Amino acid sequence: MMGPASRLIRGGNPQGAKPYERFLLSPTAWGQLPAALQQETALALLGLWADATQVHACFLHEPGNEALLASTPAAGWNYAALSPARPGAMRFERMILELWGHHAEGAVDLRPWLDHGRWNLRHPLAAKPIPFAGEAPQPEFLPTVGDGIHQIPVGPIHAGVIESGHFRFSVQGEAIVRLEQRLGYKHKGTLSLMLGTSPRAAVRYAARLSGDSTVAHSWAFSAAVEAALGVTPPPRALHLRALMLELERVHNHLNDWGFVCNDVAFAYPHARCGLLREGVLRAIAAAFGHRLMMDRVLPGGVAPDIAPRGTEAILAALAAVEAEIPVLMQIYEAHASLQDRVVTTGYLRPDLARAFAAGGHVGRASGRAFDARRLPQHLPHANLHFDVPMLEAGDVDARVRIRVLELGQSIALVREILASLPAGELMAPMPARAGEGAAMIEGFRGECLHWVALDDGGLIGALFPRDPSWLQWPLLEAAIEDNIVADFPLCNKSFNCSYSGVDL
Amino acid sequence: MLWPKLARALFAKPLTDQAPLVPQETVQALGERMAVTSRARLGRSLAIREVDSGSCNGCELEVNALENIAYDLERFGLRFVASPKHADVLLVTGPACLNMREALERALASTPEPRWVVAVGDCAVDGGVFKGSYAVENGIAAVLPVDLLIPGCPPSPAQLLEGLLSLLEAESAKK
């Protein structure tokens, strides 16, 4: 069933994007989109980005699990803002203004985001960037009014070994009244480096968008390129990608579970999870020659093949993990000092998770079931057997439990994949020609959405890699309200959003 | 029950790996560097402040892994501290993003002398794949005085450990 926004988008001019069609809307039609979106809440905004002349949005029709894209020319550098209808659009609109110079009319918030005034140019991805030399402006934070409110600035350099970003807490007594994030410290100009290169050269940047999700992002990028060119990777390559994706989920979930326990000063699970994860990483290194599996997924397939003794090593490491999960879960549940800190802490309301279309453990711990592995395009997962666990509790504990449940599912998936690994080629030949494609791959954090447009020479003409964290970071600001400052690290770890992934 | 597990662990064999061998040429070069800058000896213990200048977070994963019980960094007298004010070593990852430049300079200014600056990962060495972008400095050396490079994308915990141990050996060799 189509609502008014879906009808409006499908009334646009189809552009031949694969497998999700992209419709070009006139500025007038796009201008009607915010009102139509308010009437059709089932159409979730997954991403908003631009190129030198157009603004693009990706939506998910949630009842049918169908994605579609909409674009509009940025006429006179302006386009109608979607943020009044979809709060998740806010940070994208700030980014679009800074990177491409397109102005979102009627936007909720257009304060600087990635551009801190430190680069020697403005609008680096516009057709003609503007040279810039001047003082970096002081950041502006949203005001907080009330008795005895004080601010705690934290970062960009944090106390732990974590990524760089700034958090501004407004605090009343012990309680957090407002948290505002200021990211962008890790902006590396990744998109500018990818533009104009071949997919084969660009994939190493996708692999380094967020190192913990290197498999998911390099697969999503490669799958977008393959969709654009109508190439299907060989079955063995798809299976090996799925194997690496699930191993990535296992090592990250183990890491997060351990660190959540560490953040409440409960050392034992942290020590055990760390050791189990180390075992998994060593098995991965034995199988694929790199502990994080960087640069293993390439457009067209994978390289190199799994090492002869790799299967054995992976199965042994996962057997150790599987044997210890119930033991660790029993300890996790039996200690009141630990449960007291995680249960009801950092509660994320299900309606907010839906409004932002939050994926991964953040969405699935707050009642939003979406998992990109359920999409028919997500091969070979569409032919494999697994459950997608979902909870409604929305607290730190629920986000931990989703991870633990997913660990079990991923271990079973790895066994199924290894048992049914087809023989044959690892790479399909990649033609150099024009095309446009998009893909979603479910990383450990949620769906990694990549969109790529190739020019006539087969080089990257436009692209956007959307990390799931874009839609999760703003929710951390909501989940932390009324919690105590001391619980922030715990809540932050339970979300574990990527800084690098959104700083681009 | 947790207590019986902890009690058993007291009498079990350690799960920790053996220490890696340290390349003597690195130790010698570091020792000479220290003599040239006439740094006082820091003792057989180093406090490390990790700073991310814009990594992809791959390096952070491997630096964090140094603290797991397989590598157990603290047995060597190496430990991570929460502030550069408490640090003997600044361990810096990432290509030095322009947006992090001021924070890096302030971190260095807060780190008491004598101190070491270690660039970790290919990005920190020369910008790595991000070399030439409008938003990066092409490596830490453009902002901070670097004493030791640990390349790799990302360097493994074993490689990181080797580098950090060579700092310790360089110090004890210069009594």
C-alpha cells in the first residue's frame, strides 16, 4: 500500500538506478515531500546526501521492506528541507550545506557540523570550492535554561582509548539535562579522495570508513558498484563475504559486551570476552591473513581465498565462544551490582527509534526489527537460516542482550556457510562503463548503505557511503537525558556509534 | 558462580603470551635519540596517553587489544592513562586531521618532559591512504615531534608491543 509520499516519489522521472529505482523530482514536487512524509510515517528516511547539482534521499517503505531513492536539482543552491518531517535529516542537511553548498530551506538546524573552519576551502565537493582563510569560529551549543545548570565539556580527546569527538553536557546536580554532540574532528575528506577513481581503487577507502565495519562497508560499496554494472559475484565469493561479515559481527559484539561490563568496573566478563575475541581474531588472521579482514572484499568478489587451515581455526575459536556464552550470561545476570547499572539505564523510546529509523542493536533493542539481511538482495543471507532477535526494553541491558543473542545466530550462520561453501571462482570480471547502484549490507552496527554513480569511463562520478551511526548518534542524546553523568560511558558503549563513519 | 572460577584461575597456567623479541637496531636508534635530546631517564615504566587524530578506528581496536589478557600490557610496566598530563608517551593514530590539529598541539603542551611521541599506523606515519586530502596533515610529524613510527594498517598488537618495549629497553640501556 502506497502513501502520499511514496506516490509523489514514484511520480518522478525514473533514472535507471539498480536495484532500487531513483526518481528525479522537480523542485516543486520535492517541496511537497515534507508534508507528504508527515502523512506517511511508514516511509523511513535512511539517508540524505548530494552531488554537485542534485540532492538525493534514500527511503525504506517499512511494511514492504522496499527501498527507493528520490532526487531533486538543487536549483539556485536551494532545496526543501526534509528535517521538519524526518528528524534524522538534520545532520545530513548540515553536512550537505558544508560539503556541497546546497542550502536546505526550512531546515530545523543548519549550524556547522563537519566544517570547523580549519580547512583552507569551503564546500570541498562543490563544482567550484571556495578558498577559505580565517579564524575558526567557536562552536554554538543549544541553550539550556533552569536553576543551577552547569556545563561539562568533554573531548575531542577522551579519557579512554576511543575515537575523537566532543560532548557537551548540561547538568543539573547529577542528572544530565541535555547532551549535545559535536563531531567532525575526524573528517578526512574521504569522499573527495574516492571521486574520479576506479571502483577498485575506491574500495580501500570504503574499507577504512570505519575500521570495525571494514567488511560491511567494503561489501556494501562493492555491491553498489556490482549493481550499477549488472555484475553478480561468483557464489563462492558471496559465501566468503557472508562468512567474513558474521565473523566481524562476532568480534565486535564480544568487544562491546566486555566493554559494557568494564564500564561498570566488572572486570571478569571484560577479561573473558577480550580473550575469546582475541581467539576469533587470530583464527580470522589464519584464515584471511588480516585480523580485521581489511581489503578482502573487492568489487567483483573477494581476494584471497580462505586459507586451507582457516576453516578449522575459525570453527575452533567459535566453539570456545559458544561454550562460554552461557557461563558469562549467567554471571552477567547473577550480579546485582552489574544489573543495577545496566537495567533501565539509557532508555531509548521505541517511537524515537522508529522516527530516526535506527538500525542494528540500537533499533532492535527498542522494537524496530529491520535487518538488511532480510532483504532479497542481501545474498547469500536470503538463502541462509537465522533469526533476527528483537526486544522492546530499550535500555543498556536490552542492547547487550541483542548482541549476545546475535552472537549465537552468527556462530550458527558461520557453521552453515562453511558447511555449504561452494567451489569455484572468486572474482567476476568488472566492465568499465556507466551505471548507478545502491546496496545495503547489515554490519554489526546496522545497515551500511552505499550509493554509487559511475561515469562513462567506469570511474566514480558521485557516491555516498552512509554508516548506520548517522541515525543512531542523535538517539544517544535522547537516551542519556535524566541519566547521571557517570552512566554516560556505559550508555555510549551500549550504542557504540562510529565517529569515523559519520565524520567522512 | 564467579568465585570458584576466580579461585581456579589463581592456580591455573597464565593465558598470557610470551613477550616478543625487540629489534636491537630500533632500541639503539631510540637510545641515541634520547642521548641527543638529553632526556632524563623515565624508569622501567611508561604511562601512555592514546590520542586519535582521525583514524578509521582500526588502530584503536588493536591498541585496545594490547590490554586483553593475551598481551597484558601492564606486566611490562606499560599502562594507559586518562590524561596527557599523566603521560610519558603520546601514542597517536590517524593522519592528523586539520580538525584535530589544535587538540594535538594542546595534548603535547600538556605532556610533561621527558616524553616520547609514537606515531601508530600507516595514516600516522605519512597520511596513509588519506595522503593528499584537503582535510589532513599527511601524518603526525607535521604537528608533533615524532620519536618512533609503528607502521601497519593497522599494526597488530604484537607489532605495537614490540615498538613500546623498544622504548623501555632504550631507556634502561642508557643508565
